[in-house]
Amino acid sequence: MAALICGSLAFDTIMTFDGRFAEQILPEQLHILNVSFLVPTLRRDFGGCAGNIAYSLKLLGGNPLPMAMLGADGGEYLARLQQLGVDTRFVGRVEDTYTAQAMIMTDRDNNQITAFHPGAMMQAHLHRIPPGAGAHVGIIAPDGREAMLQHAAQFVEAGIPFVFDPGQGLPMFDGADLRRFIKQASWIAVNDYEGKMLCDRTGWSLAEISHRVRGLIVTLGAQGCEIWEQGVRTHVPPVQPAQVVDPTGCGDAWRGGLLYGLEKGWTLARCAQLGNRLGALKIAQRGPQNYQLDFQPD
């Protein structure tokens, strides 16, 4: 069993601001915004949605197949994936650009401000999902716009059911695009903010969307998540973390659990329970790929 993970590989520069963004940004002065944040801690990590999801799934004992592009500076990341035992046959290189870079600043309330340079990610559409990809399930995570559109169609052509996970890439698509993704996908995973945007742009409610797919998951952060199946909503309670350190990559860790469960044929509720457990593990560690399992997934 393998999961084809379409998305980004990126280097994350993660900074911590000891204060609150809300106390530094004056709403009445947004038209002349000019702020500076002192960030006493800074670290550089391996990140990107495809890399983070692959890391989570590999920890669980799954078989991730990331499909993504690295830049000229991506040799270190490629070596890391291979050291983890991740199959990199669908990881490409673009030699005249940088690997995608995310600059992430987190305040004391775990609010985040991110600047993202896509770099090689914008060439991800050069990868094509072959009919013999060897995957039984897939996911379209945030990636270049053309890659997300083309890979969705290619999943359908290859007969591989997939999760549509638009994430921060959702604003790139209009209502027609998103309705097409929904019709092509088997499952949809969004956070609560993305869920509201998805409804607004498609003109469909969460219940209506859930009738068009096998299942719709809305993650709710510290409140757990909710599952929509055929118009019926089920709340899956959270797992309390040992401590709250860094939310970067929590959603991707959660999606690794989702893919693991889907590979195993679990119910969506059981998949969500595992996802919540992984999210709690991840948030207790700094960086998106530095946590370890303390339980057996089965």
C-alpha cells in the first residue's frame, strides 16, 4: 500500500515572537502598516506540505510517495528523505531556482504570519501521475496552481481516490475550479477558516459538499475536528498535548494520520482520531518534522 502525496517540499525558517500580534497591529492604521517584530529564537527546518505529510505517514509505518520539486539547493532535503526511507522516485530538481522557502513567525498565542517563496514548486506540474504509480490513495496538498489542477485530473485518469487539501493554496482558485476539485475528489480536508472560504466560493454548505464526496473533514485546532458524511456531522474530540510549543506542521501531521487510516480502510472517525493524536504530538515539538511516535498506530 502506498500514498501519493502531491505538494511542496520547502525549507521553513521559523521565528518566535514573545508578544502578541494583536497588540502590535493597530486596525485603524492598517492602510499605513509598518511594524517590526523582535524574534529572539530562530531555526531552519525541513518543511513543505508534501515533506511533512510524508514524514508523518512514514513514522506510522506507511509508504509515502511524495511528488514534488526541489531547487538547486535541495540536495540536503533529498538526502534526508532517502535517509528516512522515503521513496523519492517522484521528487524532481529544478537547477535554476531555489527550493520553496517559508518564513514563519509565531506569537505567544500561536497565531502565525508566513511569507512564502514558491521557487521550484512552480514547476511541479512538470511531474505527471502515471497510471502505474503504484499508489492506492493520494492527496493534493498546497502546490503550484497548475500542478494542483493537473494532478487532480491525473488522479481521476489513474483511478486513484484522493484527498483534496487546498490549504493556503485555496485563494488561488475561483468557485468553478473548487467545484471541479470537489467533483473529482473522494475526500476533502480543510481547517475551519478554509472551510468557510470553500463554502463561500462554491456556494455550497458543508453538508452539501459532503454529499458530493465520501467524506469532508474540518479540523478545529484545539477543539479537535468534525467529520461530515452524507450531510451528517460528527465531532471528534481533541487529544490534549503534553505542552504547546509550535503549531507549524500540525495540520500536515494530522493528514499523515488520515492517509494511514485510509490506506488501512478505516472509518473516517478512526482516521480523525489518529490525526488528532499526531497533531498533539507535533505541537509539543519545535519544527514540522522533529516529533516521534510514543504509541502504536494499530
